Amino acid sequence: MYYNYIKSPMNYTGGKYKILHHIIPSFPSQMHNFVDLFAGGFNVGINVNAKTIYANDQITYLIELYRFFQDTGTDTLLTLIKERISQYDLSLTNSEAYYQFRTNYNKAPTALDLFVLTCFSFNHQIRFNSKHEFNTPFGKERSSYNDSIEYNLVRFCDALHKKNVVFSANDFRSFDFSMLDTGDVVYCDPPYLITTGSYNDGKRGFRDWTEEEDSALLQLLDMLDKRGILFALSNVFIHKGQSNDRLIEWSKKYYVSYIDKSYANCSYQFKDRETKTVEVLVTNYEWSGSEWKQLSMNLL
């Protein structure tokens, strides 16, 4: 049950749409400033209520795409998409057209063409090589621009046009937090140290995610906590037999909510540890349903 949340038109690895019913209620119902520090598919940020929503991601092409959506009327956008599809004769089966289109995009990339590419790419995925060239293969008989994508795109763009969203493309350590004040919220869904995806393997022309980045983020969240700023961190404690021990120890200062409630009292020694992923939301405030209460360890 997804509570009619807006779904991003981008099939971004690690997207949080399926667990929004757990994440969104953890935020205050009204916020002045909300920061989605690792926006990715932007499923979280687009669904919050805040006076200003800051969406940041180091993948510059994603941010340029969202800005294009933001600056383009929905009807105009739909027309441009359909014109491009017709121009190249893109379809579920025309692989030659897809690869020609991909080649042309890599020679002269535009936000519009990036989105159309993802519609026809394998599993609608967005992936680049070390030269920042789009290299996702064709999604033959699997991917196309369809009614579901258009429905999600229209709802997403309508929300962008109504809300005050400020986009930026910075490394998280370079983001300017000076505009935040007590009670503002920073949400983090970083690459996970103990998992490896196409967005954090260091082979895509963007900074990879190592212990250095992981440690820097935890220090940043401690700093925000000292300022009285609320934070929520999505991450995993355990994945395929690996555990992020630093994260587990660090989280003891704060509040941990388990996405799968059956792990709430586990000791991480369960029998099928090798195949389980323990996903968590770590906050510096306690919440219950739609009610929330700041309980910063430094303000008690």
C-alpha cells in the first residue's frame, strides 16, 4: 500500500518509493526547510511538505533533468517526448533506432534525450561509463515509453511546478547547510558502504563511496545534531553476510527504526544472515506515526 505517493519517473537504483509509507511519516507534517542530500530518483523529496525543498545529487545529469522538468510546462514536455520518439522510430523492438539515438545523445547530450533514453533502456535504468557516456543497453521487449511512465511523469512534474524545489549538484560535503535552522530536516539516502551498485562503484566518472565518505557523512550528521537540525538516514546494517559495524555502533546514540519490524530486537546472528538485508532509518528524534518529537541527544 503506497498511500498515493508520487512515484518518480526515473527507475533509479536504490529508489525508496516502495518504503515511502515508512519514511514519509517519520518527518514533521510541516517543515520550513527540507534537504534531500542524495536525491537520486527524488522519490522522498518530492513527497514532503516543506516551504523549501533542497534536492542535491552529485550526478549532474539527474539534476539537469529535474531542472528541465521544473522549467517546462507538462503539456509541452509530453509533446517534446513524443516528437523525439517519432523522430527516431523508437519502440519495444527497434534496437537499431535505440543505439543510434544513444550515440547521438552521447555526442550532444540534452536533458530531454536523457529521459527518452531511459524510457527505452534496459529496465529503464540510467547508467554512465567513466567518460560520462550513457551506456545502458536496449530494453528489447521490456522497456518503452508507456502509460505508466507518463502518469508518473505528469504527477511528478505537476508537483515540481507547485512546490518550491531548489536543485544543486554537489558532493555532500560541499552542500551549504548555513541556511538551516533548528527543526529543519536533512534526509540522507547515500550509497551503502556494504553494497555496490552502478552508482557507487567508482567506474562511472563520479566519486565512488568508500569508508572515507561513509565516515565523513556520520560526522556531518553529528554536526547537524549539535545545531538542533533534525536528520534521518536510510542505510543498511547487514547485507549478504556483511555488516557495517561502524554504522551500527554510531547509531546507538540515536533512534533506529527497522524497515522490516521483525529485526527490531535481533542480535544480527539470525540463521539466514547470509541472505538477509537489514534496512534501517536512523533519526536524531523519536517519532510515532504522524506525531514527532525532537529528542536530540545533545539537547536533552
